[in-house]
Amino acid sequence: MLKRLICFLSVLFIVFSFSPSPLPAFEPSPEDRVLLNKIEKDTFQYFTRFSDKITGLTKDSSRTGSPSSVAATGFAIAAYAIGGSRGWIAQDYAYARILTTLQTLRHKAAHKQGFFYHFLDVRTGNRVWGSEASSIDTALAVAGALLAARYYPGTEVEKLAREIYGRVRWKWMMNNSDFICMGWTPESKFLPYYWDSYNELMILVALAVGSSTSPVPPKTWERWLRPEGNYNNHRVIYASTGSLFTYQFSHAYIDFRKLDDQGINFFENSREATLANREYSMSFSSQCKGYSESSWGLSASVGPGGYKAYGGKPGGGLQDGTIAPYATLSSIVFTPEFSIKAIRFFYDNYQKELYGNFGFKDAFNLDKQWWASEYLGIDQGITLLMLENYLNGEVVWKKFMELPAIKKWIGLTGLERRSASTAKN
Amino acid sequence: MVQNRRKHFFINKPLQIRFMIAVIVPLFLINLVALAGVYFGIWSKVLETFSNEQTLNDLVTASRMVEYEQARHPVASQNFSSLSFFMQTEKLSQRQREVFKGILNETNRSLLWKFSLLLFFLGWGTIFISHKVAGPFFRFSKAFHEIEKGNYRSRVTLRKLDEGHPVAQEFNEAMKKTDHLLSDLKTLTLEKDAPQAVAKIKEKLSTVQTSADA
């Protein structure tokens, strides 16, 4: 009897140890849930409206004359898969759109060693604006493609997604260094910047380590710097800008809740960073009209003076009163109670100026009476994926974590093993 | 002419400087206001147009490309610059500001030497004009000094472009008459027939009115 009890308890322990911890306990009201679903659906429309019907490439911004961004295109692929599964567009249509986009990426889009150029001509897929073959933007495109592959297994979509991923020479982008280079241009060759410190790099390094065709050494994961800072008793492994998006992009696809990295849980880290970011902006509430406990969100966005890497502390802490609602929305998996309160506040108070056909516009600044007139593709993408994780049973995480590449990355870097040992302790 | 060429620009320095200030300061202020008005007017219009118009989308896109990079690799915040004078730049992006700063600096450089040239000509012009006025004053003053010393042969000789030629001519005529009168009187004092000389002197002086005449 005792043996059976011990056995039963052991099984229970193992099951709870390895199953992801639930999202922070907070249940939105039915009204809030309706609003969040509306925002997600409206945000999704950006990708159907601003993606080219022939190539599938998605514009970087809703602004006239904007080129396509390969990262936004990656988000669009993920968005179509989500839109199809949610019934916002027909499954056939979603599949066709994904297929078109993947065929463009596979056969037409300009690339170097599999790395797509950051900005492409929407119609031709040619490199524009002298942009670099970008490692992070390629990773975001590949992540979107691999997610779509999970929605349509055993199809042409999966085949193309694998080919696009398999074609990327991740090791080449290391340029014989310890880190992955940020990019390469035909004119200057490798850029002098490397992914060597914490930010949105985790999705990139995960895919690079998990590659079956050109993997980077697992040590590449361990080597990047994890600088630790403190703001208002929130201890955070922080990104240099302190921008919220750096704590979100990797988390759109990867479920870090049970992944322990050298004693760090990056899900908890993002939650702490989000709380610190909110409190940092609140500390300026006497100087900036826009900041309050219901109005926060410092992240890279357009602003009255152009696109800037706004952020909190720890980190650069650049702020001028500009708030990026996409960042508040995308924090929903980390801080649902604060995010939903802020979203409701934005929607109820600034709907006329800030909300459009495609959800929340990129940013606003009350001090300068400035309201963004545009939407940015990547900001729309992160919003959509985070809302989908929050509202629809963490479906993106579940599908993405099942990818062989992700399993390989976890296995090679020992993240899961550490998770188990931590749980036992 | 060569004889009359002046060796010094400043003949009567205090007078000339006062004259220069009286001329150059208003001229300078008028020029400055006009130049600043044109300069700020043009640039404000250009920047305002740029800020409001979507027609320059390509420039905005090009700026955005750079801003994306700058957001990834933040640079130190910009300090005070010539653009700080323009309110219209508040809503321009960092990259757009850099572009305009370059244009503005180029314009400033171009305007600077033109402005310096203008100042030079203005300075030269006022010295030239003041010289035309101060020169005659100097000549008159010198002539009066000579007369005071008893030299009635002194005459005022002005340059061709000097002001006050009619006055100088009248002065010289008057001096000539006085000189001749005094010369005649001096000659008469040398005559041996004293009573006749006195009568002649009296005759000569009868046309002259002085403070001795009651």
C-alpha cells in the first residue's frame, strides 16, 4: 500500500514538474475577453491588408511607400495559420496565402546563405534600401514558417518551411566568432555587431542551435551575456535598451515557463522586467501626462521624433512620454492584470485617436498631443501571437515547442534537465 | 590728383567713428533683421512643409531604415544644434534632423562668408563716406588754424569726390579777398608818404565792417 502511494506520489510529482506552470492567475471579465478577442482579430487584419497578394510579402509599416519586412512577413505567416484556425478567414484561403508567401521566400526573396535581407521589395522580393542580410529578422521569418508547418503538417507548407529553415547557414553568420553576427551586406560584409548580450536574441540562437543542417555550437547559447540589474526591487536580466519588446519576441514562440537557464527563468524575468518598466514610467507620471498605473508601455516604437528604442530600467530608460500600446498588449502573458487594465484604459479613453481598423496604432504621446497614424508589422505580429497564447489555450507555444529543432535546442543546452533538477530541489 | 591722395583712412578719427556708428549700426541692424527674417522664414517653411507632407515618403522611409539601426545600436542623445531654433523640428525623427542639420550647416557656411563680405563692404563703404565728409572738415580746421596763426595765404583744397566744394570755393574767395586786403594794407605801410598812405588805408578799410565800428 505504501509502495503504491509512493509510486502514485512520484508520478504526480513528475507530471507537475514537467508540465508548464499556468499563466499568472488572473481571469479577465467576459467584457474584457470580448475586447481582447476583437483586438486580436482586428490586429490580424493588418496582415491580410498589407501583404502583397502575389508575393505574400508583408509591408514593414502601413505607411505609404513602406517596403516589406522579412520579420513582418514571418509574423504574417503565423497570423494566417492562426486566422485560419480561428475561422477569421477560410482555411483554404489561409493555406493558400501561407503557401504563396513561403514560395516567395523559398524561390524569389533575396538572401545570402539563407539569411533574408531585412527589407525587400514587396513586388519582386529584391533587396531594398541597402538593407543587411539580417540574422534576427530571418529567425523571426523562419519561426513563423515553422509554426505554420505545425498547423499544416505533412503538406507543401511544411516542406517549404523545412527547406527555408534548412537553407540558413547559421554557422556562417558567426563569422568565426563566439556569437552570431547581426547581419551582412554585400558592401561592408559582416556588420560589426553581434548578438552577445540578452535581448530578443533567444529565438535566433534557439533556432541556430536546433538546426539540423548548419547548427551553431551549443556553447553559443551559454556564451551571451546575461547582465543583471535592479529597479524597484525587480531583479532583471536586462536588455541594453530596456525596451519591452526585447522581453517579448522570443516568448511569442517559445514557452520559457519550465525552462531553467543557469538558474534563470526567462518567463519570470520578462514578468519582472515588465513590472519594472511599468513602475519606471509611473515614476515620471508627474512630468508626463500619459503615464499612470493604467497607462504604460515603454518599448521601441515610432514617436513624435521618429522611431526610437524607448525603454525602462534596468536598461537605457529612454522615455519622452511616448507609450506603445502594442508593448502593453504583448505583456499580457506576463502581467495579465496590469496589461488588461491598461488596454481597457487605452480603448475607453483614446479609441478615437488610437484605435483603427487594424487594432491599436503604434504609439501616442499626450504631452505633445501626438498620435501615431501608422501600424508597424512586427508590432502587430507580436501583439497577435501573445494574445493568441493568452486567449486560445497557449496554442502557439504548444505547437512551437513540439518542433524537433526546439527539442534539440533544449536538449543540447540542458535547459530541460536543469528544469527537472530545479523542480526536484 | 596724386598729390591730393590721402595717406590715412582716418583723418578725424572721433568724427569718423561717430559717423560710422551712426551709419553702420542702423544699416547693420536693418540687414541683420532682413537676413534673419529671410533665413528663418525660408527654413521654417521648408521644415513645416516637410513635417506635414506625406509626399516625401521616400525620405521618411530612408530615415526609418536608419532609425531602426539606431534603435538597435543606440547613440548618444543629440545636444543643442542650429536646428534647435526651429520649433518645426520637434516632430522630425532623429535621422530627418540629421539630414536637415547637414543642409542647414551647409547653408550657414555659405551664408557666413557672404555675410562677412557684406560686413566688409559695409565697413569700407562707411569709411569711404565718412572720409568724404571728415576730409573737408579737416581741411577747414587746418585752414582756420593757419589763419589763427596769421597765414592768410591758406586755402582749402578738396579732393574731387569730397563733399563741400561750394563752401570751400566761397571760403577760398573770402580768404582771397582778405588776403589781398591785408596785402594791400601791408604794402601801403611801406610807402614813404605817410599821410597819403594813411588816406589810402582809410579808404581801403572804409568798406570793412568790424566790431570797432559802433
